[in-house]
Amino acid sequence: MSVINTVFGIPFGYLMYLLYQLSKNYGMAILLFTLVTKILMFPLSLISQKNAIIMAKIQPALDDIRRFHAGNNPLIMEEQKKLFKEEGYSTWKSLVPLLVQIPIILGLIHVIYHPLQHILRLDAATLDLLLNKTAQLLNTTREALGSGAELKIIEMVAENPALFQGMSGVEKILALDMQFLGADLSHIPSFSSLLILFPILSGASALLLAVCQNRHYVLQITQSAFRKWSISLFLVAFSFFFALILPAGVGLYWIAGNLLSVAVLFICNGIYDPKKLVPESYFQPKGKRSRKEKEEEKTREKAKKARQKEDRRRFMAIKGKQLVFYAENASYYRYFKGFIDYILKHSELVIHYVTSDPEDPVLRNDHPRLLGYYIGPVALISFMMRLDADMLVMTMPDLETYHIKRSIVRKDVEYVYLDHGMTSFHLMLKKGALDHFDTIFCYGPNHADEVRETERVYGLPRKKLVKTGYPLLDQMIEGAKALGPIQNDPKVIMIAPSWQKDNIMDFCLDDLIMPLLQTGYRVILRPHPEYVKRFPDKMERLKTRYEKHLGPYFDIQTEYQKTESVYSADLVITDWSSIAQEFSYATKKPSLFINTPMKIMNPEYQKIPLVPLDISLRDEIGRSLDLEQLDTLPALIESLMNEGEAWCRRIEQVVSDNIYDVGRAAEGGGRYIIETLSKKKHVQKENDEKQNALLELDHTWEAMRSQLSQEEAVMLLKQLEDFQRITNEQEGDHA
């Protein structure tokens, strides 16, 4: 207690002493103490208010950071820290007013429990005598009186002043009036006394403060009702309990503090008005779902969980699985389709197709050798760790470096990575994204070169590289041919951005759409599916913004299963999306690149001494345009369209130079999967046969041992050991 007295009690004791001398009333001194501390803390409250407004203003940017870098927590923290520094936000500025409250409360409690020391200013010797006398009269010890010893002295002196006759300080004690509105503030409330009003009023004032904060404090206005009221009820309960277990003087302070905090809230809002300083969109209520919608969502979730449980059980029950494909959602099937079709046509392999999309059409397919399973993103973590199969093919990078780990059940699962674009690995994937794969499907020379250079630079073990084409490109080429010659009138321009930070959607969309519409083009906006998924609020605002323009000359497309609109366009405008390669390679028409800040997934990409295709192709399959040159957009588009024949010949050569096996893209990868799994099955069969032979020999040995002489037994045992050694060596060669 001496530390609390020295650090908190003495400073606030002097303040209480001055206020008591000023007011000559104990209760009024506590109220003045509350007012003074609130005034002293007001600059901190104002700083906290300004800090909260900064947080409200940058909240959309914080949401973007979390969505853009979902799964990369270190990068999220780094980007948030950078944003906080740029905007001047500090977590400590919001916490300081709360932290300062702690010493104030501790100091006040100490003062209320020690009024003889702090308010009457009795010296230590006098206090010792009074304390000893009180303990003697109560037939107890000083230590047993505890923290309320001075309050017990006041009570004993008031009840029996004659027993303390002649002792120093008694006159001051008798003159000390601790009553306030008829209540003794030195007593602890109980349910049988009127003092219970102090905890009740303490809780009520906390409720009032909570209601005001929920409605008027900038950071609480937009919180969900559940979060608002769960915190409010906790504060009410805490305030009631806090005032119930301590002397009523503390309850009086708490009541006054809550009421003054309401006033401080409105004063701060008057100085830094959130309605004026924060964008109006921040205060717009988020779409609330009806009870029917919530019930429907519950039903869907229940059905998903039931489906997941059954599919996981079914998957685990199948022994000897050889081939598994994993898709993040329904749109990823198009990247696997060519390989799956080839495998089903040229082998008897059973394909186990795991998807995290309950609406994936593969789950409803009726092919007897294409079996679908739904495993949600959360359950996928443990599912993958228990994977028992010869080979897993996936487009999801970052194996082992993020949430998906290699199987702990089988160490010999072969993990195959195939990309969902014809872009550069070392620029468009995070550092180490492919380090833990065994095999990489390479769509062109750049993929093979990038993997080998990455292995050299970082000293990584060599992976199997499979030369194969990009089946989706074959599908797009066939789709473009099936459409025949296209003569769009007016010409169709598709804007198809990436979804990463600083994409066209967030950077310069108006500067593209409006000039194109004014020139007379038909414009199709095709946002990236990840953008639609991660930023539904932005999509809603975008649709509202362009609502009056929607019609025959402008459309927003979010149906990604159909690709006809892509290769029937006359020109694609993008930033750093791989859709440019897909469009130009399939249609032999040029693309237009807007030079927004470059999309870099790997900050160390320049350690690999190769120019990424994402950079070099920009001026090989089209033209790139700086943001400062957007006023030349219509003229540049007209020029690109007028040179269609030249671009067709040029792009044909680019495709030939950069993509393997055009027209038979799935052959290389499909053949590799079939041959590899066939060999594994053959090796496993040989191993099983040898193991069975060994078991038979063991049984023969056990049966014959009792009938053989010692010499014959030793000779037969040596033959068994030689056979076992040869078998082990052969298994090692196969491995």
C-alpha cells in the first residue's frame, strides 16, 4: 500500500484536501475532484477524438488492405503500420485517456479509505495512536482492521468520543462530516440500506453514457447492435459491481464521472465534428438482412456443413486414391478441364475433385470416374494435412508458407502446381510460393527459366518441370474460331482490370469509361472475380454510380463462366491482369495496358535475372498508356484497331515463341500424370508382391524350423537375409 500511497494517494490527497477546504463538504469535494480531473484530462479526450476521426476516415483503406492481402498477415500489418504513419493515427492516443483513469481511480480510492491522512492531514504518530486505540477497543489487531482502518476509527470516534478523550486529532475527526444528501459516503453499500442507490445510479449513468457513445461516438456509430450492446451491458454491470463493493464515495465519483463523460463527448463532437470530417458513406447503415434471409442463410450453412461432413467421410473411406484435384471455387474448373478430359479419355484413373465451393457444378456431374467433394476453406486445413493420395494437383500457391500444409499422413504425396495464368512466377507469386511443390507445369519457356533461376538464386532443390500448354487458351482459341468473323457495330471495348491494390477500378475508372462512351464505343466492364468477392460494398457503389449509363452501350458483367464476351470484344483494356494474354493470344487482337502502379507480389522479383513477361509483353501484344496520357485514349484505340492485320501476324509469332503445345495444350500435362501414376501403381504392386513373398517365407521358415538341423536352419536363414537385402536395394532404386 505504501507504493500506492506514495505514487497515487499523496498527489490526489493534496487535491482532495484543497477541494474539501474550499467546499467544507466531503461529497461536494468528491464532485469537484471529478470535475477537475475531467478538465485536466480534456486535452487528452480531444486528442483521442481527433484520432478516432482519423481511424474512421481510413477505415475503407484498412478494409482494402485486409482484402488485398488476405492470408498474408505480416504484409497486412506492414501496410497498416505504413498507413497509420501517413495519416497520423496512433493506437496510444486512443488508449491514453483510459490509461490515465487508472491512477486517478486508484488515488481516489486510497484517499476515500484514508481520509484522516489526506483530508484531515493527521500526522503518522497521531494515526498510530488512534489506530492502536481502535484495535484495542475492538479486541483485534491493527492488521486485522485492513484497508478500512481509518474509516473504522472515524466510526468509533463518532459513536464513543469519550473513549478517545484527550487524544490528538479527535476534535478534527468529530468535525469531519462525511454525509452527502443524508448518506454516509464512508460506508459500503448493501441491499438493506439506501446506499444501494449509489450502485444503481452508477449502473444507470453508465447505461446513459453507453447509449450516447453508441449514437454519437464516431467509432461506435457503425458497429453492429450486438457489439454495441454487449459492451454496454458489460460496462453497466461493471459500474454497478464497482460501486457496490467500495465505499459510497467511490460510487458518487463514478456517477459524476459518467455524466461528465457524456458532456465531454458532445463538446469534443462540437470541436471535431465527425459529420463534417468523415465521409458520409462511413455513416450509411450497412445492409441489414431480414429474419427470413437470416433463416435461409442458417439453412444453407447447415446444408453445407452436412454436405462437407458426408463428403469428407466418403473421401477418407476410399483407399488407394491416386489423383486429387483441388479447386478454390467453381471458376477454377476451367483451368483443370483440359487435363481432366485428357486423363478420363486416355486412362482408367479415378479423379477425386475437391472444391471449396458448394455450388461447383462438378459436384453434380455424373461421370463415374470424376468424383466431387465439398470441403470448405476452414475444414480444408486439417483435410489437407490428412491427405492420403499419390498426387495432388492445384492452382493455389504458397504451399506450406500459408494455411495449406503438406500431408502429415503420407510423405510421398506428389504436389503439382499449375498456374491459372500465363504470367511470370517470380513477379506475380509471393516469394517462396512454389518452394514446397514437387512438380511444376510450365506453359512456356519463361516458366521453366524462372523456376530454374529461382532455384539457383536461393539454393533450392530442383523440381520436376513438365512442358505442357495452357488448356484454357486452347478453349478460348476454339471459342473465338466458333464465333467466326466478328464485325461489331459499334466497336466493343472491354475493361477487365486486376483486383490488386491500385487497379483501374479504384484508380482511374471514370477517366476510361466516360471518354469511351462519348466516342461512341460499346463498353463492357468486367471486374475481376476476386474484386467482386472481396469488395461487395465497392461493387454496390459502382453500380449505383453508373446506373444511369447502363444500357445497350454500357454493361457491367460478373458472369465468369461464360467467356464469349471476352473474345468477341474488339479490344481489352487492363492494368496488370493476365486476361490481356488470354484475349490477345486467343483472338490475335491487341490489348491496351494502363500503367497503374505495378502489381508486384514478390518485392524480391528483381533478384531473378529475367524480365517478367508481364512487363515485356505490354508492348508486344499491344500498347501501354501512362495515367498522364489518358486524354489520348480514343486516338490510341482507333490506331490499334486500324492496324488489326499487322497485330494479328505479330501476336501469332508471340504465341508461338511463348506458349508450348498450342492446339494440344493438355497433352503434356495429362500424359505426365497418367505415366507417373501408372509407374507408382506398378512399383506399389511389385512391393506388395515382394512383401507377400517375404511373409510366405517367414511362415515357411516357422513351419520348417523345428524339422531342420541346425546347419540347414542357418543356411536357410542366410538365404532369407540375402533375399531381404536384395529387395531393400531394389526398393531404394525405385525410390
